[in-house]
Amino acid sequence: MILQTLSPALTSLAEVNPLEYSGPAWSPYLVGALIGVLSMLTFYFSNKPLGASTAYARAAGMLGNLTAPHHTQRLKYFQDNPPKIGWEFMLVLGVVIGAFVAAWSGNEWTGRLLPLMWQDRFGADSGLLRVLVAFCGGGLMAFGARMAGGCTSGHGISGTLQLAIGSWIAAICFFIGGIVTAMLMYAV
């Protein structure tokens, strides 16, 4: 059943040549090499793996300190990991800025809330739906990252580079989850 559902998607993927991408974009080989260099430098200078989920947990702690400081300071996690702007937070900020620079320099900046693929599937007036789906998806990913002890960058980049079995299993599950979600949302 699952293989029959995946078969058309796999056939269409086999027909796609990634070297013949029609739009302007950064080379995936260059970007992959730069991520590898960044990961090596992160290990060298901080002796820590590259990851982003800690930044979100600390941002939540900083918001908690603003809104309910007594409660936040009593939580065991924030006693062990004080909410602060650390290198992980700056990494996330750098990812946002880097995404903007990449889109702008590659002439891919659209300024649109709804990509054409989303509009084709859900309609041009589905902006609120997209925001809700993105918010809920982000919340689920943050929860999953804390449960798994790391996020896609922590497991998918740093953990797999260290040949950690748990990280390889997590990375495989990330891809399976992404494929299933795309198939459900876009009827691929």
C-alpha cells in the first residue's frame, strides 16, 4: 500500500536532474561544504556540536523571565540552563539573516506570504491557514527536538558527522516525516 503510494512520487523524482535547476540559486555543493566547515569550526572553537533547538528553549526562558520570572526561575531546566543570548541564539539569528541574503543575492526574494505551490493547493486566500500551519508545525518540531535531545541541525549535521547511531536514526526519520507530510499536504 505504502509502496504503491510512493511509486509515482519516486518515479517523478527520478526524472528530475538537480544540475538543471532553472532558477537562480546557490550551489548545493558549495552550501553543503560551507555547512561542513561551519560545523568543524564550531567543534574547534566551542567544543560543542552545531544545533539550534537550545536557542529556542533559551528564548522561551527569556520570555518567561519577562512575563513570569518567579515561575521561570523555579523550573529545573532554566536553573541548569539559564536563559541568555548565547552562540546558539546568534546562530539562529544568522540563519535568518543568511536566508534573506541568499534569497536576495540569488534573485529569489518574492516578498510573498504564500508560495505558488501553496496557492495551487490551498487557494490564494489561505494566508491565515499558512500562518497557523507554520506555527503549529514549528511548535511540534520544537517539542520533538527537545524530546529527541536535538534538532535537525544538531542530529542531522553534527550527530551524523560524529557517526552517532541515534542521530542517523533521527535524520532518517526527519526525511520520512518530510516525505509523508509533503504527500499528505500536496497529494504528491
